[in-house]
Amino acid sequence: MKDSKTEILSWSLYDWANSAFATTVMAAFFPIFFSQYWAYGSDSATTTFFLGLSNSLASVFVAAMAPVLGAIADRGGYRKKFLIFFAFLGAVMTGALWLVKMGQWPVAVVFYVLATIGFSGANTFYDSLLPSVASEKKVDFVSCLGYSLGYIGGGLLFLVNVLMYIMPQRFGISDSVEAVRLSFLMVGIWWIVFSLPVFIFVKDGQKDGLSIRRACGEGFRQIASTLKSLRKLRNTGMFLVAYWCYIDGVDTIIRMATDYGTALGFPSESLIVALLITQFVAFPAAILYNVFGHRIGTKKAILVAIAAYAMIAVVGFFMSKVIHFYILAVIIGLFQGGIQALSRSYYSRLIPQNQSSQFYGFFNMLGKFAAIIGPLLVGIVTLITGEQRYGIVSLIILFLLGFVLLRKVDEDEAKKEIGVFSSSC
């Protein structure tokens, strides 16, 4: 039954569970630990190349397979089963990084890539369960609750891990190296433990129940049909293109903020503090942004967030002191959770609910392919001008495109298109 408090909380806690991987592992410790410990003494150019190549291949694999696996899950009722499989894959591989010794960088790469596939793959089926958990009336709130819990959960464990790294003796740990290795194990355990509620209490909601063999055949036929039929779902397609543009800009700012701060000469401690500021500001902001979206409308709230990110690019251009970087971290925290959560929930209104896994596969595919145009744009503009500040401000182009395209999306018209599309399937 939709809007069950138990199911809503259980679903939302998965964000709390997996966000620890995004903060402690992806954003902070893995990139640093890889170069300073696992690849210590190896040719840095070679190890960096293979790490980058492996990450790219993992992203392409997940992006390409997400819609296909989503279609199979829709036809066979395997959404929760796929979620459990990918979540366990990610958590176990993350915990396994604890076992990797100095110099064993190829093993670290394999474990990290598999963990990333688990993280990204699970998100597709986690997102696809949202329409089963929440009614249209509550879908914005539930989506924002998930992101909010994700920020506070990931931020809390990251804070503990940072303190372990800075003061290992206070935690009874021999040194900072052992602290980082233990952090990977803690993330894996945290991920599994807080995933249990969604595994146990959230129902799949799909009734087809085809065998895996039949579901595969039906799934591939369905994906081919949907690709052709996206022409009929004009507003859904328009939203996906708009989302690709503005989320590319958002992801570029998130991923390149620390690099930009480093280029401006800010100390690494300040960059970690800024990351923590963003996490803890984003926790209440995601919930409050749902209230804001309820007052002015979800689409308008997303448009406001896009405009805010354009302003962030401008602020980044004039940034020169560490205090400016902290202010930027606060502003990002105010809008980051809101734009992600409301985009996810708004999309649920533009798709056929009985094909949610497949369509969220497309949604997450664009999320994986995001931050391709943005970094390239920043790099080209920086190369031409010789100044990173112009590279950052060039992201306004992506936000402007996303803003214009999203304004053209008509939710009422989209529902009519869905009705015609569903009746023809």
C-alpha cells in the first residue's frame, strides 16, 4: 500500500546506507589512498591511466545496461531482487578494500570498479521503487527525505572517518593508514546494515512474475519499443534532455570544486571542511526545499535551483579566499539535495508507472553520462583563456539550456501522452 510510513522510512534509509560510499570512498579517501598507498612506488602515469580507464568502463557498462536491466525487472518483478544483488555487490567489494595491501593497486582497482557498479546499479532499482512507495501527493516529500537522510548519514560516517584519520590514536588505531583501511570496512558494513529495512519492508509492487528467461526476452523487446516510442512521449524526452544539461553542470561543480580549490591554493584541510559543510547543510535543506516546492510547484522549484547553480558559477568566478569557498559550500548545500530530489520525483510524474525501472534506467543512464560535457567545456575554455575562472563560469551555458528546455515541459500534456502510449503497448 502506498504512503505506508514503514515503507517510506525503509525506502529512505537506503539513501542513508549508500551515501557513505559516495562521501567517504568516492569523494575523499579512495583517490588519495590509491596514489599514496596502493600505487606507492609504481609508475603514477600507468596507474592513473588504468584507474581512469576502469572507472570509465564501469560507468559505460552501468549506463548502457541500466535501461535494459530496468526493462527486465519491470517484466519479471525483479526490481527488489536486483536492488539487493547490486547493493550487496557494492558493499562487499567496498569492505574488501580493507584487505588490499600496499602496492596492490590492480586489486584495488578491480574492487573499486565492482563497488562502483554495485552502487550505480542499485540506485536504478532503488529509484524505480519510488512510485510504488509514495503516491503522487507525497512523492516529492519522500524523494527529498531520502536525499536528506543520505546527506546526514553519509556526512556522519564521513565525519567519524575523518576524525579517525586525523587522530587515529584516540580511536585505538595504530596510524592514519590503518584508519583509512578501516573506514572502507566500516562503509561496507554501514551500507549492508542500513539497507536491511528496504530489503525487508518495501514491496516490489510488480505482478508480472515472469521467469528470468522470459523476462529477458520481453525486456529487450520492451526497451526497443520504448526507444522508438519516446517520440510519442515528447514531454518525457524533453525533460530528460533538460535534466542531462543541468545535472551535467551540477555534477561538474561537485566533482571539480576540490580541484578548483586546490588550483587557487586552498589547503586540503579546508577542502575536507567544505565537503562536510555541504553535507550537513544539505540535510535540512533537502527537506525544506520540498516545502518550497510544494508552495510554488515542483517544476518551478527545480527552475529556481537551476538559476541558483548559475549564480554559484558566477560566485566561483570571483572566489579568492578560503572563506569564499566555505560560503560556496553552504550555497551548494542549500540547493544540491533539492535539485536532485525534486528532479527524481518530478520525473516519476512523466513516466508510465508499470515501466518505472526501465524509465529510471534512462534517467540514471543520463546521470552516469552527465559530467561529460561540463568538464570538457571547463577544460576547453580554461585552455583557450589560460584562466580556470572562465572555465567555471562557462557552465552557465549548461544551466541556461536546462532552464529553457525544462520550461517547455508540460506535465498535463505528458500525462495525456502516457495514456496514449500505455494503451498502445
